[in-house]
Amino acid sequence: MSFESEKPFNDFQHFARGIRRSGDFTINESNLLEQCGTAMMELYKGTRKPKTPEEKEFVKQISSDDVITDRNAKIFKKYLQVIQPRHLHRLCSVGNDEDINNNFMGGSSSSDESALD
């Protein structure tokens, strides 16, 4: 059997309650990741050499940008996309402190200096 590993795959850094409870994967996908994820991660990082033709195909598809046809590679690629940092879009921004002071003081800084003299 390919993708054999001695321990189940858990990524508590990204999924504190476990992969199954994350809601990002289907039941079948989470089962496959838990059973074969350790071997997939080792193949992805290069710490393990591919032993079977399935593992060689997995490494080939994960490392290339071509269309992925292998089921294991698709699920692992989905895992990699889920753990990537999410981009935040903010609705407001402030340029610098001068903008803040001018907006709250009701004018430019030169008129404020003359009022203080």
C-alpha cells in the first residue's frame, strides 16, 4: 500500500480542534489526510523518497503547476491552500498621524500654532 505511515496526521497548529472538525474538508478528505497525511507531508518536504508509482506521481503533480488528476494530490493541495494565511481587506485606513490630528483638531497645524501664541 502506498502512503503508509506509522502515526496519524494531525496539524494542531492550524486546526486546534482537529482536521475533521475544521469544516474545511469532507469526511472522506479528512479520513484520507489523517491516514496518509504524514507520508504526504514527508514526500512534499522531501524527507521521504517515493516508494511506489503512486507516490512518484503524487510528488510530480504537487511540485508542478499543471492540472492535478491524482486524488491524493488534489486533497493535499487543498490542505496546503487552506493553511495559507488569509488576506484581509480593511474598509478604512489612515495615512499618518498628521492626518489624524488635522481631522480631530478641525484645521491645519499652522493655524493651531498661531492660536496658541
